[in-house]
Amino acid sequence: MASQVWNVPNILTMMRLVLSAVLFAMIALGPQYMTVALAVFIITALTDFVDGWWARRFNQCTQLGRILDPFADKILICGTFIFLSARPEMQADWKLFQPWMAVVIMGREMLVTAIRGYMEQHGVNFAAKWAGKIKMGFQCVACVAACLYLSFADGSGNAVTNAPEWLYWAVVVSVWVTIFSTLQSGLGYVLTAIRIRPGK
């Protein structure tokens, strides 16, 4: 039993939770730590790919992993959106990360988690869909672009003025595509749940 808990995928997932806390601290500390935050985010996101690949490649999928892995993903993404949207440099421009966007991200994740739990409780397989994986990809791109963008801030809390224009628009496009894909994938899960709901 202990070997199943402390296998490589589960250890990587637990590391993702620890690294997420480090990431949030770096974002909160300000622009001078954004390069570190960027590196930590990339490393943390990569552990998600590695632990999934490892679990499938070496047949180390466990019940704990099925619970812990999506939980760690949600902590990473939702937490990063919350901390980025709390930065005054972001709030100075309505096109960038805003608090309501973090609410949308969290709301979607909570809704899908609730639906999945209900379905699986009734014996219905409700595995993640490709739309959800694509959404995760967009979220990661938006977070990377935002951390890089904030690294150009001067620490005053005012809007960032010295970042390259292409980077500014990369943040704008990626965050709005993320919101759209989040809503679209969430709606897809809801419609699927209605179509295959137990006892209909």
C-alpha cells in the first residue's frame, strides 16, 4: 500500500502542490520575482505531463493519483489566476487578468468536478475530454505570458509601459482565448452530463 502511495507520479503531484505555493509567493512579492515565478510555473506545469506519462507508461495509476492529480492542477491554475489578477498592474487594464476571470476559471472547475463526482458515483464514466485538455493548454500559455509581461513592471503598481507591444497583446489574446475555451469546455461537460445522465 505504501509503495502505491509513494510512487513516482504521486510524488510528482505532491511536488506540484508545494511548487504552486512557491509560485504564488513569488507573484505576490512583486515584479522583481516574476522571472523566478515564470520558471517555477513552467517546471510545475511540466510535472503534470510527466506524472501522467509515467503513470501510464509504468502502470502506476492509483486511486489516490486520480484524486490528487486533478486537485493539484486546479490549485495551480486557479491559484495562479487569482494571484495574477490581484496584481495592481493587471487591474490597471481591463483587457488583462481581472478578478472576475479568476471567478470564471474557479466556477468552471468546481462545476465540472461536481458533475464528474455525481456521474461516477452512479457508475457513469466521465473522464476528461480533449476540450478540457486544450483549455488547460491555453491557461498555461496565458499564465506564462502574464508572468513574463509583469517582469517588465517598475514596482509602482501602475500599468506596465515598457513591455514589448507584442507581449502585451500576447497576454490579452491568450487570456481572452482562455476565458472563451473555459466557458466552451464547461458547457460541453454540462451538455454531455444532460445527455448521459443516470436514470433519464
